[in-house]
Amino acid sequence: MTRMKHAEKDEKHIRAMNGTSCALKGLSCDPVEMATYEIKSADARRASLASIVFINGFATIALLAALAMIWRVPLVFPSLGPTAFLLFASPEAPSACPRNTLWGHAIGILCGYGALWLTGLQHAPSAMLEGVNLARVAAAAFSLASTGALMILLDVVHSPAGATTLIISLGIITHPMHLLAIEAAVALIVIQAFVTHRLRGIAYPLWSPRTEM
């Protein structure tokens, strides 16, 4: 009997709390209305995030493409797309923090160029022009494997960097100054992400992700 009384008290307490919560939101406690409210809230959040990704993705690539046209340097490259999406769509993910983003691409650049140097392909035409030979296979495989391993060892995982290292080891972008331009483009996206999210009230980190206490 005592357990039943305690259970009834708990149920009444839960109902009272739910009633207070509903009153604060200006809703009734009808389950259908509550479910509708939650669905509408989720849709509004999704629409807001979609607009943020669209606006910032458009602005980022348009700006970098314009600068690339003026300066004649490759500031727009395939792996920039997933980096931009990750930074604007999932700013609280550890892989989207500035440290992981900048170090990840830097590792990809170094491993990609290192693979070219080891296989003697620094000045060879790209795989798009001359096709794939054994040296190119070795360069591509080594660049991706070493990039992934180093990102994990250094705790700076940023998956789009895997595409960056292949862009280099396949010979698509190989000039040292152009490799610096790749990192500069990534840095510009990180700055834009920082400003955008701080204006939104999101605690996007200045460097490394927050550690839970």
C-alpha cells in the first residue's frame, strides 16, 4: 500500500511539473498539441540551420572563387566543400574546431607532398592527364594512410583533410605556393565560421574544443 501511495504521489508530481511547463510555453497539456509544438520547433531549427549553411556556404565559395580569379591561385578545391559544411552545420563537433580543421589540412598537405617526393612525382603531370601508374598508386595510398594515422595520433581528426591529401598526391595541385594557398583558404573559412557562430550566440571555440568537466 505504501508503494502505491508513493507511486501516486510521483505521478501527481510529474503531472504538475508538466502542467507548469506547458503553462510557461502558453500551451495546454494536450499530448497532440505538445507533439505538434515539438515538431514545429524541430522544423524551425532545421530551417534556420539550412539558411545558415546556405548563406555562409554561398558567401565563402563566392569570395574565395573571386579571390582565386584575381590572384590566379587555387583557393577553391574539392575538399573545401565538406570543410565548409562541417564548420557551419556542426560547429560543436570536435572535428569542426579551428585546431582540428587547420592541423588536419596541414597534415594532409604535408603527407600529400611527401608522398610525391618519395615517389619522384613532384613535377609529373597529374593522374588526370597521364593516367594512374604504380608510382601514383603508391603516392595516393601512402598519402591517405599517413594523413589518417597522423590525425588520430595527434588528436586532430578532420575528415575532409583526406580529400586534400589525395588532391595533392594525384598531382592536381602540387606547386608549393599553391599548397600554401590551400591552407590560407581553410584559415579564411575558420575565421568566417568563428565570427558567424559567435554572432549567433554559439560558443564556437577560438582554437580547441571544450573539454567536459
